[in-house]
Amino acid sequence: MSIVFLLIPLGIVLMAASVVALFWAVDSGQYDGELEQEGRRILDGESDEDVTTRWSPRPPT
Amino acid sequence: MTNYSAFTVQGMHCSNCARTVEKSIGEVDGVKRVTVNASTAQASVEWDHSRASLQEIFDAVRRSGFTPVQLAEEAADAERLARRSALKRIGVAGLGMMQTMMFVYALYAGGAHGIDASIEQYLRLTGMLFATPVLFYSGAPFFAGALRDIRRRAVGMDVPVAGALALAYTVSVFNTLRGRGQIYYDSVTMFVFFLSAGRYVEMIVRQRSLNATEALSHSLPATAAVMRDDGSIERVPLALVKGGDRLSIAKGAVIPVDGSLLSESALVDESLITGESTPLTKGRSAALLGGAINLGHPIELVTSAAAADSTLAGIVGLLQKAQAERPSMARTADRAASIFSLITLVLATAVAISWGLVDPSKALPATLAVLVITCPCALSLATPATVAAATTRLSRSGVLILRPDALERLARVDTVVLDKTGTLTRGLPTASIRYLAPGSSGEQALAIAAALERSSEHPLASAFAPYALTAVTANETREYAGRGVQGIVAGRTWRLGQREFVAELCPKDADARIGGLVLGSDSGVLATFHTQDTLSEGAGAAVQELRNLGLGLVIASGDTEEAVCEVARALGVHAWSGRVSPNGKLALVKELQGKGHRVLMIGDGVNDGPVLAGAYVSCAIAQGSAIAQAGADLLLVQTSLSPVSVAVRTARSALRTMRQNLLWALVYNISAIPLAALGWVAPWVAAIGMSMSSLIVVANAARLAGPDNRNTRRTREGVGAGLPDVHQEPAR
């Protein structure tokens, strides 16, 4: 059973990582608009060069 | 370095438009990210402060053929931040909840099968580790709310929530630290998660309805073309127009601000403000009213006051006021929730004491279950959620709710009284021949009239446009304001207009047929025309739909009996009366209401002020800011009647939903309390039950907002599209 002494802290680290990822995603504005819109964008059928949306690599200050 | 800005883009109709705008903004150097949402008409841009300016971005939008409008930025920002922090709180609560449940379940299983004491303590500590951030980060709003309530010496629903959370957490921590006893980390995290999720859904529904209303108020001219000293024209937000600014007004545009005319002359339709249906000719430095429509050539004016003081600001103010007021039913529910919360606290104390005497080991779980399960969240969500959803639905179809209780009353209406002019008829005249000089051709007469009217800006001119012939043209046309037009056709001077005006040209025919427009030359009167207003588009279908809803219909108009009868017959309405003064209309409505009918009055909001105020519920057609004084309960943003039946139907289902919700909330709370008090419900089951009851209420209400957004686009056309009401033949 001593394996839980390793696995649970690992789980905690993973949790912390997920929270950080969530905060990044929310702060970068991914959930600001309508969620369907990004999906629809693909169906609009334009080539990559036309896509003008660029996600900023880091959260806005 | 990075700036963020959100603004509205006017004129977009589809996702392709949105893409065009996106592309155009994306090409601006320094723009990092841009999203344009077609359905909310919102653009959000992040850009590098040092490489681009908002001005350049706005220019890019204009280049793509649309108009950017700056929203009240702080409001949009605050909304966005609130949404973001709510999402983070939910995320943390959800992740924490899943972890906590895992450890607590292991403890339960361990309790049943035997577990090493050190592992048990380890799992408890881990549970505490996960529950703590959930409580203090995700649960913070509940504690803040409870504190606020306590400071105001009121009991809101946050008080029992915060109480339950604090109690469960404190006991769990105490038991964790001393190494024995029950822990409730799972209940704490679940409660926080489901409650936050419910509140998030409610916030989204509310924000959406606010946005929909805001989008509608933006269909008023949101910007004005201000002329700078160097002759350049700049479009600035209406709010920034100051007294003394020079504005340029395009043909057909709404004059946004009160001012005086700089151009030589102007033809304006002030029916929106004054109710005067005849277009007026204004000379240089005459006063122009904000809200009037410029019917003639483009003009310039100098504003006499800031936009905020303009009569047109009335509508927006009205909307804001309407949003600030809360429906009486919601207030009742709030009071009920407050009383209920108090009862919950008393009850929980009673349960704690009773169990303490009977079986102390069960006292805590039973008390927690009572506190959690009886949270009156569903009760206080029932009405606001329904109203918000119905408001969204209505504003999508072009109906604004101005009075908080209008929805409830609209649902109970059984009779509709309709004004005719401007309501059923559309103010687009058609011409027909009434009298024709012997031996002449009607086609020829209409063609001459069309030629004379071609360059005229007068609304009646459009009646002749369909009859124009290329072979017949007029030269040297001159317009005599309020009298008629004169021009030379095939070498002969013709006049079209008032009888006296034409008679000056051909005195021998001075008493030709009375009424209508007279067309004559120096050789006599050729013809007289009858101009008639046509039914507005969709009026027939709209009336039929109202009838299908089981509503009685009455037409009341100040127009001639003949004209009213014609319209009534065309629409299949049997009850009508003509030549009714505004007070007569009020008397008619009062009489109907005296007989026990609940009357919905639909009118133009200017002449019908008293009757709109006197009716059980009233609906004004948005024809300018005078509606601010009209006392209408509802406002039709378009000049079309078709949204009325949608509104009645939505109001009826809203009332039904509201009742369902309240009933459900009451039944749930009342039936759950005994179960919880008897200790049959574990705290975590209570958390799920409470949250589910709230979610059911919100989901039931959300059905109203529905996927039906067929009318989204039409609502953006706006008040400015309102045409002048020219049924009564204007003086020429």
C-alpha cells in the first residue's frame, strides 16, 4: 500500500498542473466568445493562410 | 503592452461578414488576436499598444464596410472578468470535488473492509488538502454574500449556504486533526461545485438578455458624422457629440441630436417626436429635433446640445430603467427566499438540538443535510431565470420589455386594440386615378406625374415611381414646399399638387374634383390622383396569428371611416371604428376593460399616449423617443406587427414556466426537509438534491429562450428604418 504515498503526491502535482492549464485557458480568452464559433470556423472552409485568428502564446497582461 | 478592447460591429448579418471584419482587423500591424462574433455582433481584439491604435483598428473595420461602435468598455470588461473568474472557480471546484470524492470513497471502502490507520489518516489529510482551496477559493463568493447579508441584517440564501459550508468544513478539519470521527470534505466540495455551476448558468442567461437588449438599443444611430474644421468628416460615438458640433446627416438617416440647420433647406419627418405626420420643410437655421428623419438631400447642422440631452436618448434611458426594476414576482420570491432561509436556520438548530438529545452521533449529518437540502436557491431562481429567458427570446424577435410586470400581464390579455396608421399600414403610398380629363390617357397622366416627382424627395413622390416612362421626362422641376411641384414636360409647364396651387396655372378649372393631388397644365386639369397607404408587410399574417391565439381584435383610428373600413375588411377584422380621437380610443379601451376584457393596446406611442397608459398592457411601435413619455409596457423595435404574436405566446409560456418553477421549488423544499431532519439523507446526497433542483429550474426556464433565433438579423435594422406615416395625404 505504500505506493499511495508516491501516487497521491503525483496526483496532487497533476491537479496543480490542470488548474494552471485551466487558468491559462480562461485568461487567454478561449471561453469568452461563443464556444460553437471556433468549431464553425473549421467548417467555413478556408485555407490556413486565411485564418487570421492567432492565439497569443502567453496570457494577456 | 497588450491592450484589449471589445466593441460592437454594426451591419453584420452572417458569419461571412464576421470573417471579413476579422480578416480586415487581422491585417492591422500589431494585432495579436481578433475574434468577431456574428450573432452577438461583438468584436474582441488584443493588440500591441506600441504598434497599433484603436483608431487604426476602427479604420480597418470601416474599410471592410462595417461600422465599429465602442461599447461602454468598463461594463463589457467587468462582465468578461466576472465570467472568467466564475469559470475558474467552477473549474477548481470541479477538479477538487473529483479528487476529494476519490479519497473519501476510499475511506468509506476502508471503513467497510478494514484500513491501515496511517493510510486512513493520510487519506483524510489529502481530502483536506483538496477541499481547502475549493472552499476558500471557489466558495469565497458565498461567504462574501453571507457577510453582506449579515451586515445588512437580512437573511439571504447565502447565509445557510455559508453556514453549512463552514460547519461541515470546521468539523471535518477538527476530526482530521484529532484523527477520528466523520469527515465531510466530499459534501463541501460538491456543494460548492454544483452551487457555483447553477449560479454560472444563471449569470450567463442574465448577461445574454442584457446583451440582447443592448444590441437593440444600438440599432439607434450609435455614431454621428462630425465635421471637423479642416473639412474632414469623422464618425464619433453619439455620446461624444457636444453642443456646437457640426454634423452631416445623410439622406434617410436619423438626426441624432437636437440642432439647427446649416444647409439651405431640409425636408424632415418629425413624426417620431411630435406626431406630425406631414414631412416638414425647414429653412436655414431652423431648429431640428433629434430623432427626426432626414428625408431630403444630405444636410448639415450644428448641434444645440450634447447627445445625452437629446430626446432620442430617451429610449436608451427607458431601457436602462426597465432593467434596473425587478419584476414584482421576483421580489416576492426574494422575500420568500429570505424568510425560507431564516426558517432553515431555525429548523437546523432545532434538528441539531433534538438529535443531540436522542442520538448525538447523528446530530451533525442531519443538521448539515437540513441546511444544505433546504437552501431556497431554486425558489429564488425560479422567477428571474424565467424572466431573463423570456426577455432574451422577445428581444430576439424585436420586442423590448419596458415595464417589469408587462410579461405577466401580456400573458393574460384577451383583446387587442390596434391603431391603424403606422401600425397596420406602412406609410408607403400607392397612387390611383380618381378623375381623368375626357379623351386623355391615364398612363400618360401617371407618367407625367412620375416625371415631375422623380427628383422630388417628398414621400408621396414614391407613389408615382412605378408609373415612370423613359420617354416622358421633366425639365426645370421646382418644388414648392407644402404645395407641389412644377416642371416642363414636352415643352409645356405642368404642376402637380394642391388644387389651389395648380389652379394658379389654369384658373378656368379652379373647381375640379375635390381631394387628392391635382395634375394640370395651362390648358387645364388632366387628372386627379388618390394616394393611398398600403397595408404594412405581414400585417395580414400578424393579425391572423393574433386571432389564432384566441384574441379578440378591434381597430381604432383617427382616420376617416372609409379608410379604416377598407383596412378592416382587408384584414378580416369585424370590429372597427374610425374618426376616433385619442380620448375616444381611451374611452373605447376603458369600456372594453369595464366589460372584463384585458386589453393589449398597440399604437404608435405618440398620438396614442393616453390610451397606451390606460390599457391593461400596451405596446408602442418604436417611432422615436416620445415613447419615453408614452407609458407603454412593451416596445416594438420594428414597424412590423408580427413579433406581437410571438410576444404573447412567449409571455404565456413564461407565466406557465414561472408557475411550474415555483411549484417545483416549493414541493422540493417542503418534501425534502422532513427526510433530512430525520437523518435519512446523507449530506452529500443533500448537496446533489439541492443543486439538481436549482439546475432543473434554470433548465426549465432556458427552454423559453429556445434555439429559435430566426429573427436575430431583423432586429438590427432598427428604429431609423421606420417610415413616415403618410396615410393622410400630406399637404402639397
